[in-house]
Amino acid sequence: MSKITIEKLNLFYGETQALKNISLNVHENEILGIIGPANSGKSSLLRALNRLYEIDYARIAGKIMLDGKNIFNIPINELRRRVGLIFATPVVLPGTIYKNMSYGPKLHQRIKKQDLDNIVTRALKAANLWDEVKDRLDDSASTLSGGQQQRLCIARTLAMNPEVIMMDEPCSGLDPVSTAKIEATMFALKSDYTFILVTNNTKQAARTADRTAFFLSGELVEFDKTEKVFTHPDDQRTDDYIRGRFG
């Protein structure tokens, strides 16, 4: 079942075209990997899916559907709650770990302290972080390691009860142990959420993604099951990129 359907999507920053006639679908409860070299349109695709591109004064043409509904007919705050985006560099809010976790839910609804505590605990557990911070909730979020801060960002997104979690190079600069914890979190949550993972690490895509899309210069070159893309790609450019001949 398709969670997101994209049809003939084009995105422009001024006169520069970042996405060129992209059509693909994202299945519910899958991890979709998106690979490609720099400036291939990967991050632009994510920014299109929750309309974050609008703050860049970009413009698009084409169709994006979420559960069969045009995203432009969904209120922007609702859309960005349902389709969360986690950036390459963790962005923690000033203040405590608890404040970081509670800010979003408190912003969107009036909520009792006990209910808020339950949301914070549940989200931190889901992000595989609770055991490491349960006794540190009053500590500054900036005291966490890079990998912990990234998992805090995942937990903060989960606290908003999203449906789709987009991750833009979430493991760049992290050590292998932190990377493994984030990947384990994705696997554990896949039955409840849909993931779109942009990564420059082809090995990570091969490990984690159910299907993989290869982007090059704003075009979708190849899109198929991950095993097929990595072992028997249809396009020579895909094979060249995966084997490190360019990029």
C-alpha cells in the first residue's frame, strides 16, 4: 500500500532545476533508501515532501499525495507533524532533555503533566535512548554525545506521533556504534512508521532499505528492490556509483 505517491515532480530554485520529472511511490511501513552523489536532488526531495522547500522560495510542479490526499490540501502544521524530517546534524533545543522532548506536544495541545511524562518516556524508549538518559532528564541536551543527540531528535519526532519519518544523512559523522543504534531503531520502528532514508553511504542503504532509489543530477535513474539495485542494476550509471567509480 502506498503511503506517498509522487507524480512528475519538478522543483526549481530560481532558474536551477533540482528535481526533474520524478515519479515514485513510498510503501507504508518500509524503509526507502535514497542514494546518489552531492547535488543529485536527494535532500530537495525530502524538503518537497513536507513543503519545507517553501522557506527557500523554491517552486514545484507535479503531484505529491499522502494517503491519497494532495499535500497542498493538508494544513502545513498537520503535514509537518505527519511527515517529520531529521537532519544530518542534530539540532537540539536550548535547555534540558525533558524540555526538548516536551516542547512539541505542549506546543500543539494542552496536556496534563502525567500524560506528557508518558509521551516523553514512550518516545525515548522507542528511540532506544531511555536507558541512557532516564536519570539525566534535567541535564542539558547539549551534554549528550552526537549519537545520543541524533536519537534524541528521533525521539522528539516520535513524540509528535508522525506517520512518515524522513532522515537526511542521520549518521554522517557518527561512529559505527552510534550508527548501528540508529539503524536498529529504524528496524524496530518500521512496523509502525514509514521511513525515507537519504544516505551517501551505499553500504548503509544496502543494510537497511527495502527498496532503493538512485538519483543523479536531479533525475531518478533507478528504483527497485534494494537487492536488485545493488546486485543487478538496469543502468550502468547505478553500477558505477555503487562501485565507487564516481561520486
